Amino acid sequence: MTRFILRRLASALFTMVAASLIVFVLVEASPGNVARKTLGPFASDEQVQILYERLQLNDSLIVRYGRWLGIITGLRADPLQNPSLGLKFHDRRGDRYVGNFGFSTMMKIPVADVIWQRLANSAALAGLAFLVIVPLAIAIGILAGLNAGRPLDRAITTLSTVFASIPEFASAVLLMSLFAVWLGWLPGTSPLQAGGFWPIYSQFVLPVTVLTLYVTAYVARFVRASMIEVMATPYVRTLMSGVVVTEVVFAYPGLGRLLLETALFGDIALIEAATLIAVLIAVATQLAGDIGYMLLNPRIRFA
Amino acid sequence: MTGPATDTASAAARPSAQPQPGQAARRPRFRKLRRSKVLGIGIALIAFWVAVAILAPLIAPYGPNIQHTTALANPFPSSDHWFGADPLRRDIFSRIVWGARPVLLVAPAALFCANVVGIAIGMSAGFYGGWVDELCSRVIDVLLSFPKIVLYVVLIASLGPSALNIVVAVILVSSPGIGRLVRGLTIELKTRDFVTAARMRAESGFYIMLVEILPNARGPLIVDFCMRMGYTIIAIGVLGFLGLGLPPPNPDWGGMVREATPMLTVYPYMAIFPSLAIITLVMGFNLVADGLQDLDHGR
């Protein structure tokens, strides 16, 4: 059993390292871009050239990847904070700590200052949705199972197909038109700012509904196609994709909207941080799911 | 579409005449095919949108990018503009009609490429086993660990939004899942007698995979293709909605919803009509997937 867990841990670690390599290659493949993006559009070509040399961006991709990994894991000092560069980048945590993703060029602050608050917001949204989705999915599954082949089962199947055909942004637009514009019962945006007309809890209703509709239907279809085991993992990964879109539609201050904004802006440090955190969550749930499944299912434990 | 589509075609090509061998075996399946309401509705929805895409110049009353100053004050649906006019006062009905073309070109083309890549990876992994399997499975695991939308956003943001880059992104996002499916199917099929027979004849591995295994894996692959068409059309819509779709002014359903969302309080129809277009097309593919699955399970 310990061997099983250790093997799973090793494979999760491998996945993380490989995924981080993919992220790094995608974002930082062209070194000239890195210096330019760090300094922003108003820096002169000479300044970009100087930073290019100081950061040794001339080195091979693999060397730069190793350095980058060293900075994130706190083994190396972040060169951007070196006073001799004159960038005035300052991090109150110092230049060497675990989870040092560097500086956001879009927000002019350390990535660590913004990312964890956003992650907490996203976790709140996803957690609330999860609390609705899981009992709902179990109830639907039991209902369909007890009535297998009868009209109720077929109605559930058809409904899940219909709802799985509605992209989150489309259901968000339809629900917003109905409940926010036409009836005026709920707020159409969820900026999570207190003191406005709408209390905070009301700002969660529409986003959670949108997520619930899509994720429940999507997973119900997959389970029916029996392509995957009935486990927590598919929920989490679908939920994470859904969270990005939902946050954008409702202007919700979460990690998903941050990822989109930084991707559109070209803020390399924040893109890397947001993507890596998303993958880490996916890998961690997969690991937890595998180990939990093993503990519950003795056939796997002794296989 | 090899399975049911060929059955329909062959049955139509041989009207009544003398009974052919093999026809008797095909009959019940063909009849079931016609009886399946789910499949019928799905095919009708897809056929509708394919017809709209092909006949776009005949159906659309205006060009997709013509701005109508006559609709400046009143962009609401009217006899001139059935679905109203968008924020730039372009005819929404015409844009939806023309917008069927890019979706129905990009999604199938991208998924076809993704299938070629996925089948190549999954089949060699399942057939050869050993280190090939280990390597392919690792790559698949890593790519599947990314939440799909995150991978799409990072890819398109770094490659730039264009039809070709969307195809590349769909290949990277979809082929690992296809590979995993094909790997499983191959492992199951390679123990069958016809594969053993082919090995006895000393056929090459390439021949066995392509001629013996692939045709026998077509059932699940077709269902998977239809389901993936649905998800891919949703993904293309989402990319358009996030501002990472086809560059403007090309009519793009997701992009149309994006442009209309800030004006939802006054002109909700601007966002609702293109949303309905995406929903009906996706539903078509999802219903076909459901229907084909029911046929396979004999429900």
C-alpha cells in the first residue's frame, strides 16, 4: 500500500515537472520577448538589450528553465530584484522563498501579492458550486438508476444532453437576461464588493447556478458513456474549466479571470503562476482521488 | 462515418431488387436507426446548420460586415433585420448565417487532425506496449492534467488568435483523450483471433494496426468524434467569447456574444440569438452521439 502511494506520488511529481516545462516553453520560448514583456512597451530597445544580457537570456532553453524552477522553489534568488538592475522591483518576502513567481508587469507588484487572494476567491466559488453539484449528481444518478429504461431515466438523459450542449457563457447570458435584466431579482455581476446595492451572498447565486448546470450535465453524460469511473476527478477538472468562463462573464475577481487578463496582456510571470497553480490543483485532486479510491476499494489495494 | 451512414447508403443504393447477401443482417440495425428519435433530431439539427453554411449567400439577406445606418436608432428585431442589429449595426441574422461557415470548417478539420494524431499515439502505445506505451501514456497524462480551457487560453494567447492556431490548440487539447481511448481499444482488440491470424501471416505491425484493428475500433471512435465535436464547438465559442477567437470582423458566434454582453441590459437579444445558434449546433452532435450509443447498446 505504501508502495502504491509512493508510486502515485512520484508520477504526480513527474507530471508537475513536465507540465511546468510545457508552460515555460509556451510562455518563454522566445528570449527577446521575455525582456521586452518584463520592461513593458515603453522601454527603449537599448534597455531591453541590457536586461536581455543581465538576465543571461542568451542561454539555452533548458538552462533557463532550470533557473526559473530554482527561483520558484526558493533555491535561487530572483535576479529581477537585484538592485544593480535598477528595476526597483521590491518584494517584502525577500528575493528567495518558495512560490516566488516573480513580478507581474501588468500590476507592478509581486505575483505572490495578488495570486493567493484570487485563488481563495475562486476556491470559494468552486467550493460553493461543489456543495450543490455533488448531492444533485448523486440524487440524479440514483433516480436514473432506479428507473433505468423508464421515461424518467430517459428524461434525465435527454435533459443532461440538453444542458451539456449549453456553453457556460450562453447559460450565463440567458440567466442574466432573465433574472438580472428582466426580473431584477439578482445582480448581473459579482465583483464581491460589499456596501453596494446587492449583498455579497446574492452575487454568488447566478455564477454557482451556471457552474452547476454545466458541470452536472457534462459529468452525467460522461458517466453514461462509461468512459470514466464515477470519481471526483472529472468533476474538478470540468469545474475548473467552467470557473474560468464564469468568472469572466460575471466579472468575478478570481484566478480564472486573472489568467485571461494576464494572457491577453502578455504578463508572463502571472500566466505561468496561474497555469501552474491550476495544473497543481488538477494533479493534487487526481492523486487524492486515486488514493481515496484505493482505500475504499480493496480489489485495487491488493492488486 | 463508416457505420450507420454506410448502411443507409447501401440500402438506398439497392432498392428492393434481389436480396443481397448481408442485407438481411443489416436490416434490423437500419430500422432501429430510423426509429431512433434522438438520432433523427440530432442529424436534422446538424443537417440544418450544414445547409445554412453551404447556402449562406442565398439565405443571408445582407453581407456579414455591412453596417446599416438605417438601424442606428432602432437596432431591435424588425422586418428589415429579423434578429435585430448588433452594436455596430450589422444584421445579426446575416452574421449568424455566415458565422456557421467558420465553425463548421474549423471544428471538423481540427478534430480530424486531432484524431489522426491521437490514433497514431494511442494505437502504437496499445499495440507495441513496453517503453513505447510508457512514453505515450506519460505524455498523455501530462497533457490531460491541464484543465482544457486553461490550455486553450495559454496556447492561443501565446500563438495569437487565428483559425490555424485554433486548429493547433484543438489538436493539443483533444488528441491526448483520443489517444487514451484508442490505446484501451487496441489493447482489447489485439488479443482477438483476427489479429493473431494476421500475425501468423507475418503481416507488418503497421498493416495490422491500420487494416485489422482500426476498422474494428470505429464504433466507439465515431461516438467519441460526435461528443468531441460538441465540446470543440463549445470551446471555439468560449474562445470567441473570451476574445481569443477568429479575429474581427469575421462573424464568429462566440465573439458576437462577447460584443453584446456589455449591452445586455438594453439589448439582450444581441447575445441571445448567437447563443442559441451555438446551443442548437452542439445539441445536434450531442444527440447523434447519444443515439449512436443507444444503438450500440441495443437500447
